[in-house]
Amino acid sequence: MTELKNLERELGLFRARLWAAAGFVLFCFGLLVFRLVVLQVVRHDELATQAENNRISVVPIVPNRGLIVDRNGVVLANNYSAYTLEVTPSKVDDVEATIDALSHIVDIQPRDRRRFKRLREESKSFESVPIRTRLSDEEVARFIAQRFRFPGVDVQARLFRHYPYGDLASHVLGYIGRINQKEAEAMEDWPDEQYANYRGTEYIGKLGIEQSYESELHGITGFEEVETSAGGRAVRRLRSNPATPGNTVHLSIDIKLQALVERLYGNRRGALVAIDPRNGEVLAFVSKPTFDPNLFVDGIDADNWKELNESADKPLLNRALRGTYPPGSTYKPFMALAALNTGKRHPSTIIMDNGVFMFGGHRFRSPENERGGAMDMRRAIVESSNVYFYSLANEIGVDLIHDQMAPLGFGRLTGIDLKGEVTGILPSTDWKRKAYRRPEQKKWFAGETISLGIGQGYNSFTMLQMATALGTVVSNGQRFEPRLVNHIENVLTRERRTTDRVALPPVPYKPEHTAFIREAMYGVTQQGTGTRVFMGAGYASGGKTGTAQAVGLRQNEKYVASRTEEYRRDHSLYEAFAPLDEPRVAMAVIVENAGFGAAAAAPIARRVLDYLLLGQYPSEEDILAVQQGKATSPIGTPRRAAEVPLPRGLDAFGDDVSGVTVDAALASPPSVAAPRAASAASVPVVSAAPSQAAASAPAPAPTSPKPSMPAAPASIPAVVRPAASRETP
């Protein structure tokens, strides 16, 4: 059968197919062109940035932390550089096996493993965690040669903090430590600019000046752009924005005086605060015992932490800032001023002191060695009459006492530039209602007021509060917030910025009233309880001894120090100011459980005043006598303070750096030399030591497990409220 083809139809069909294929090709080409336009034009900048980021890494440059120096420029806290061996857990298949293998190349002790485990728990998996710090050049070289075997492990050059004088002034300086998880979460709430400044930062101030002036000491983080290989290794540096080093913080304390006072305490516990009442400048700030802040920098080991944390002496407690004590007889001049200010008692009013004050059938006693007799206000202060001030407290009343003492700073924060200060207790009827839960405990009983007059009962203050209150009185009511930092120096421009001297509203005392108190306290040093200690002093000073109960006694119970456990014995206190007419120093001293104020606390105060006013440094024989509580006036020939060498300071490698000043430290910035057995280029660029000026000299940071950084220790427990007082002069 013959089939006839329709040529026109077939040609039409062919043309249709041809146009369809051409349209499809053109459509596909259009899609390709559109995609190219999107990639090359619309998203060019975005994709170019991504491509560049695959080739270039932006690495933060952690700034050198600022120095802390004393009033004479002696470096108290600085930095040193060292290599660390670090592991990034997210890049390692088996962390434990890797560490085992690394231990054949570098020395890794069990404490290093424990520290690593602790730090790993506090870090994120993608963050590098040090397994060893302060590697030697030989150890760095050995690892570099075998680095290909250990993905996720690298050598980094890090700056470490060091405190050359160890435990000296540790409660003032504080310490830095690794940022823990809780702190990291809190930092996320910071302003973006502040949070960005801590990119790459692993350490932060934990206590003391390191914590309070963190923003000044940290500096400004820089960055550098680094070209990386396909394996993520740094190849070359493209450009950088250098970090700005932290500022230098100049303290008001003299480290030589600080060391002297800490020596005078010996193995005893206590606190001393000396301020300049003219401006609030802190001249000495001592808490004993102390601790070595170098232990905390790179993680404290479990044994050292247990020793510090469980010690009965509580070395971590800043007693000058957080230790609260009954002021004892050192409170009497303030009570006398309250009486004058309120008109409750005239200076010439006579009160008969027969050794006992009866109130509500209760006997409030005086010490057996008190002479007694007819007491006016001056004699009551000079001879420390308990009966006089028992009766005065009863006349004034608890609430009026509170109202008179509060403007002096008792029961309030002083505003010192250290964090963690406590308020202490300045009792009142309102305070007691809020302090206790049971209804029967909320009521104030009249008998509780009596012991307040001699600084016992519920009274509980810090030595910082005592010193600032005394400074207010001897400066005729002028008040300042105490300051440990004099000025802050820009390390690049060397421009100095004085810290604010916050003058508080003055207390409106009559000059004749404050002059009377100063003269009565002068009498304490001339014919009273401080006479023997201040005999032969080359200046006129005022003071007041105090002996405060650490625990209460039952009615008619007799206190015998030799039969009492040491930690239950009375505290020894002394407050002093000098010179008499224009005071430049106001001071409060306590020696815990040391008994009579003139025996332990007053001799320390005398040596401090000799140093500050006369430039005298006690003899070694005298220092030993003071440590043993067997000194009165200075023994032997005092030395010129300027000729006595500074205490010995050591850097992180054990070399003597005593007396290194800020100028010398800034002239020798910390640096890490390239390992002798390995090419410097083999160490990642990201780990290069910062080049900005900073400090040098420092101390070993122990490599051990770090428990969570402790919050500021709790204050000394409130004194047991006595049923009867045994206040001594």
C-alpha cells in the first residue's frame, strides 16, 4: 500500500520542533546569564567577602595588660610571655589518647591533666584549652617537629600575669584568672563595644585592684588579617591594627611601708588601714595573713586551694575590707563627740566610777586594773573609763547613738575603690526589727544599749570604717571617699589622669568639740594607756587603745586569757592620728586575739607613724619584739627608711627584680623569643606575642586544677553578744 507524505505538514512539524529547541536553548542561556548577573553583579560583594574569608582569617590581638605600681613607681603587677601547649577538643577525636601521646614529647604531670579537665569543663568545645604552660624552647621544638601527628593541638604564645612580690599586698592587688562559664554568660549582656573588646581575652580581674580597675588595665583589643592555607595554617600577615596596651595604675600605698607592717604582724591575724584625712588617700591597707596571687593566675591546684580555703586563719578574707569587729574602747572618743554634739553631757560633768554600773539588776563591769574615781569627759577618754561611757550610752539611747554615728560612716559603705566592701552593723531599733524574724527578737531592750557605749554589743565595724571615721573627726567633719589609686597613666602618651577625690558633705561639728576630742586623744599618748608606746616620739599624736571581746561571757564569769583558747581571746585595737594640729594620717589597727590594745596594736601604729612622719624604719630587734607583742617604744636605733632596701621581688623565672620601676618595665616589653630549635615561622601567626609596650618581670603561675573562683570571702562572723562586758582600756 502506497503511503503519501504531506511534505508541508512535516516541514511545519520540523520547524516547530526546531523553534522549540531553539527557545529551550535560549531559555537555558538566559537562565545562565541571569545567574551570572546575580553572582557577578548583585551578590558580588557578598560572595567576594566569603571567598576572602575562606582565605583570610581575622585574628584578635589581645592587648598587654596594664601595670600596677605603688606611689613610688615600683612595679607590683606585670606581664611575661611564655609558650603554651593547647588542645582544641572539637578538633581532636580522642582527647585522652592525644594527651597520652603528647606526654612522650613534653612533660605533662597529673596536676596538668587535672587542670586541663577543669578548664575544659568551663570552656566551649571549640575553644583551645592549655594542657601545659611555660614550655621550654626544647619542648616547643620537639612538638613543632611532630605537630603533623596532632591535629587540633598547637603551640601558642601567651601573656601571663605576675606579681613579683608574691603575697605582699595581695589583698590590695587581687589577681586575675581565666574567664569561667558564669562570667562568660554575664559578659554577653555587656554593650556590644565592650563585649567586642574582650574577643580573644581569656583572663579577667577577679579581686582587688585587678577587678576594680579592669577596664583601665585591660586595654583595647586589636586585630590582624592572616592569609591561611587550606589546612587552616597561617601563611602570612596581610594587615593589622595593633592593640592598645592597658593603662598603668598608680596606687597611693608605699610598698616598703606595706611590707614593714606585714612583717610587724608576724604570724598574727589582723588588719590596718591608714589614710590621709585631707583627701582620702589610702597610705597603707593591710590584711593578715595574706596569700600568693600567682597561685590563681593559671589555675590553683587542689592542694593549695584546700589549704587556703580551709585554714582557720582565713588568709583569703580581706580583713581590712570585709572583716567586722567590735571597736571596743576605740569607740569612746566617738561617743564623747556624740555627747557634745547633742548636748547630752558637758565636758566638765563628773561621773563617779566605782568599777561597776548597775542597770536592771545587771552588773556592767570595768577591768580590774582601772583606777576609777571622779571622771570628767577628758579623763574618761584618757583612762578609758567603762562606767562613764556605760552611763553615757544610757543617757543618749540607741537611736540617737545611731543618728550621730551614721554620718561618720559607721554601718555604711565607705565608697573605697575596691569591690566587696561590707557595711558592718550600726545598731538601732529599726535595724533590729529588720534583722530578726521571731517577734520576741525584734524588740530592743534597754539593757542592750549599755554595752554600745564601750564599743561592744551589736557594734561591728571594719578597720576601714574606723580609719575614715577618725579622719572625719580630726579634720573637723570634712569627709572623703577613701582611694587606693592616685592616678592612671596612659602607657603610650604617658599622660596622667588623677582619679576622682570624692568630697562628701561635711559633718557639721563645732570646731571646739573636735578640738576637745583631739586633745583628749593626745592625752592618751601622754598620760593614758598609750604613754609607754609613744614615749620619745618626735611628733605629737592622738590615739585610743581598745580591747574588744571576741566572745561573750556569762554573768559573773571571769575572763583569763591564759586559760582561754587563742581564737576566743580578746582583740587588740588602736586608733591614731598625727600630727596633732594638722593631721596627715588617720589610722585604725587590730590584732586579732592579742589582748590589751597597748600591748599589740599600739606598737604597730607607732612604727607606722614613725615611718610616715619621720622617715624612720625600725631595727630588726624592734621588729622581732613587735611580732612577739613584747614592744612598747622602739628598741635599738631606727634606720633611715630611704636607706632600707625594698623587699625581694622575683620574676616568673626566679630572677631578682626588686625595685623595678614603671619606666624600666615599660622599656622592656614582654616578648617571646623564637625557639632555638624550630623556625619561628612554624609557630602560627595568630599566636605571636603582642608587640605593644607593656610590663616585664613576674612570677610563676602554678599549673594545676582551678576550682571555681571564689566570691569575696564572707566577713568575720558577728561577735557573740555578751551578757556582760569586760571592756578594758
